[in-house]
Amino acid sequence: EVQLVESGGGLVQAGGSLRLSCAASGLTFDDYAIGWFRQAPGKEREGVSAIDSSDGSTYYAASVKGRFTIATDNAKNTVYLQMDSLKAEDTAVYYCAYKVTSGVNWYVPLAEYEYDSWGQGTQVTVSS
């Protein structure tokens, strides 16, 4: 069973930075994607960024491109989301999610419905 544990959330002032971590265990497939999603109060969950282990491809929502960076540490089975130049509108609970991509020809990297396993989330609050 895949387990995902997020950490690194907290309170930061606008313009500041945070690095979120997603530690994964129980991975049984070589090819997979890890996505970061967020949900602000009263809003639907949205895709923020994703990375595909098969070729290292990265994906970003337009709202975070240029400010957020996704990266992996394969030795630690951990995916990071470096968030810089944070804005008040980045305030949300951030979740990481896992999708097996072995045998998958095409998928939508930032679509919530694509992902099979989810972490419990970590709160990010950006004060203006």
C-alpha cells in the first residue's frame, strides 16, 4: 500500500518561501507520477505541479509557474515543492498524490481524478 506523508507547511509572509516534502513509501512500480494539489477554503482542489518519474517531466499550473519548483530525491523517495515569492492566494492545504504511469500512454498530470493515493495534507498560510 502506497503511503504519502507531506510536511513543511507553515505560516510565512508574502514574498517568502517554503519547501514542502512528500515522503512516499510502499511504491511498487518503477514508473509513476507525483502531483501536488491544493485546496483553499471554499474552493475546489486544484493541481499545482507534478513530476513524472519515467522521464523527469515536470508540470506547473499557470498560477505558480516561475515561482514553484518540483524536484525529486529518488534515494529518499521524496518529492519536494519549493515555493518562492509566495502570495496570499497561495494559502491552502497542500496535498501530494501518486499515480502509476506504467503502461499508461497519456494522462493529464494536474487532474485530480488521475491520482490513486493521497497524503493527509499540510497547511500553508501566507500573510499579506
